[in-house]
Amino acid sequence: TTASIIGWKTLLFDDAMKDIIINSFRILVRERRCAIYAFVIMPNHMHVVWSIEDPYTLSQVQASLTSFTAHAFQKKLKSETPNILEMFRVDKSDREYQFWKRNPKSIAIVDEQMFYRAVNYIHRNPVAKRWILAPAPELYRYSSAYNATHPGYWDILSDYWG
């Protein structure tokens, strides 16, 4: 699944905003709504390789993730940087602010080869020319690759399948 910030704004450049996503992951894992195998949180989007646990659906878990994080983003921005919050104001009947693009993109992973390709792709995101957030994937803290150099750092991860 890939979820992007509306307008590709770099809201997630701030580590505190990334921590909001991590806290949401923790809740989803603790409540056994999903198992997370790999993730990366970039300045304007995030990728996660996960499986959704019964009886939940992908759309329910995605909605929980985006709703929880949006409320937390709004609360934090309202108290600390209201001028940034205003960048996310929308004229919609069901909300005052919108942070996430609607309908995160999800692709079903059907075999082990596809699984490892997806994990490799998301782990390489922080070292892509566009970003260069770290010299190596395992040195970027907001990625499951970080566990390679800091075993157990991300307690939200399940073992890779296979």
C-alpha cells in the first residue's frame, strides 16, 4: 500500500509526524488488524507491505490508519504550527482539513518473488536520487530496513513470509 499526502506536500519531513504514523501502526498491530512486514515513511508519502487480518478488510484498515493519523496531524499542527495546518484546509462537507490523498494505492502481493521486489523497492526509496535521505537503506530510521543495523528497533514488524 502507498499512501500520499495531498498535493505531495512534505508534511512527513518532520519526524514527529512520522512518529504519528508509527503509533498508528502500533495500534493496528496490537489490535491484530494487520501484520506489517516492511515500511518506509518518506517526506510526502509512505509505503507499507502488510497483510490484513480477519475479520478486517484492507479498506477498513487503511481508513483506520488515515483517519487516526489525520486527526493526530490536525491536533499537532493546530497547537504548534497553525499556519501549516491552513495549507491543508479544504472546502468539503465532511471535513475541514485533508492530509491524505483519497484511495491509497494497494497492489496484492501474490508470491515470494513479488514480496521481495516490493520490500527492496520501498527500502531503496530513501536513497533514491530525488531524496538522498540516507547513504544506505539500513541507515534511514523511518524504514523497516533500519532493523538490519538496529535489530528489534521497530517492534511493529512481523517476520517476512517464506
